[in-house]
Amino acid sequence: MLRFDHVGVIVEDLDGAVAFFAALGFERQGKMVVEGEVVDRINGLDGVRAELEMVSTPDGSGKLEIVKYHAPADDAGPQPLPPNRPGFRHIAIEVNDVNAIVDRLRDEGFGTVGDVQDYGKSYRLCYVRGPEGLIVELAEYIGSERA
């Protein structure tokens, strides 16, 4: 059996990141601290102490594990990378009204990476940049051709 469970998102400001995803419509599922030998071995690091909060889409189809590592320290800090950098770069969520969400996020101080654009006759799309350079693609189904 194969079932997608969640995506881990590592951040410096846990509360700020959770607030951003809540503004997108994600629901808070619970917060916890993890540490100890088992956590160290899973992470391949010594002295791990991390605080995390799970958030999910209202329909339960997608979850994010938002994690703040308190130890060990990462001296590099967050790097706002461009959307074309190799690796996991963004997540996409389907929404009902891209323009309304973009307007609301702008009112809360978040910006877009590019512009809101219609992709053919199927989707209205926009990349929004959250805290610490996180990118979320908003996709609004607008036509009869599902991609």
C-alpha cells in the first residue's frame, strides 16, 4: 500500500509559518515537542529538540508538518530560493478564488512571486511567497479541461 501522508516544512518562526498556512485555509491539528535518542537517530543528528505543528487541508487530503528545530542550531538560516532551484520548491493547493486569497495575503504582508495568470482555459494560477521564502502555488479551476 502507498499513501501520501504529509510534507515536512522546516522554519525558524513556527508561529508565523502556521499563521500563514492558516490564512490559506489550513486547519491546525496539534503542536508537540520531540526529542531524545530515537528522534536523534531518525534525524541523523545529535541533541535534536524540535517543536512541530501539523496543519491539514479542510478536506483532510493534505497535511504539512511545520517544524522548528531548537537544537542543533543551523547557522545558515532560511534562504529564499527562486522557483527554478532543484529540489522540493513549492506545494500547490486548489482554491476557490485565487484573486481573493492573493488580496487577503497582501493585506497581511505577503507577496506573490510572479503574477496571477490563467493557464489556458483550465486554471488560474499564482505563486505566493510566505514567511522564510516558502512558496505556495494557488490553483483555481476555471474551465472544463482538468490538468
